[in-house]
Amino acid sequence: MRVAVAGTFGPIHDGHRLLFEHALRFGEDGVVVGLTSDTLANASRSRSVPAYEARERSVSAAFAAIDEWDRDVTIRTLTDPHDIVTDDPSIDALVVSPETADELVAINEERRDRGFDPLTGIVAPYVLADDGERISSTRIVEGEIDEHGTVLE
């Protein structure tokens, strides 16, 4: 199975690492990482986002650190939220969080319109911080928690 995972991934945290681990576990035919372009990343956020090149290095390092299967991992620039998974018929599954799972319906409709097989959804659960709330890059940037979910004083 060829698996995709997509996001801004800046800064990377344990929730992202769980998404990556799911992609690696199921991606025996390879993993495609859709990494949002700077334009796309900044269009949907009021907070600052690290530059694409820095995020790409971080994503690559995070995958290398947890890849016990020696998978083929390719990072591609995402300029539209769905462009890679709706344009690439070789992708079989998409790893999503509970927050983004509903997007699979629209993605699969577009894939069917293009004559592609629908994607299997692989939902990775949220990773919670010590305070019981989910870990997010925004919470990290705002200084509430660290990348592992430890609440900062």
C-alpha cells in the first residue's frame, strides 16, 4: 500500500510523529508526505509558520528517526489542500487525524471523478498533552506546552 500524509508540520510534535508512524507502518509501497507550501501554510493561520525548507528538514529528520521499516519516503510540496491525493492515482491510503477525517469524502469524490480508486482512510488518534487537551503546533508556539505535551509554567 502506498500511503500519504499531509500537513504543515511546524513545529513538529508527538501528534505529528504518531501520524508519521501510522504512514510508515502501513506504507509498505512507500510514503508520500504532502508538506504545505509557505503560501498555503500562512493563508490559513494567524501565527507564524517556519519556512518550507526548515519544515522539510524537520519532517525528513522525524521520519528518519522513527522509520524502523526502511520505507521509501518522498516529500512533495502541497499547494492546495487536496492536490497530491486527488492527482496521484498510485496513492492507496491517507493518514488523517480525527479533525481531518471528514475530508476523505470530498477527496474520494474527486478521485472517482478522475477515474481513480478511492483512498482508504487511516485515522491516527489525537495525542494528548499532560493537561488532557490535544497537542498542537499552535499551543507549542503560544508557549503552553512543549512538543511532547508537557505543560509549561
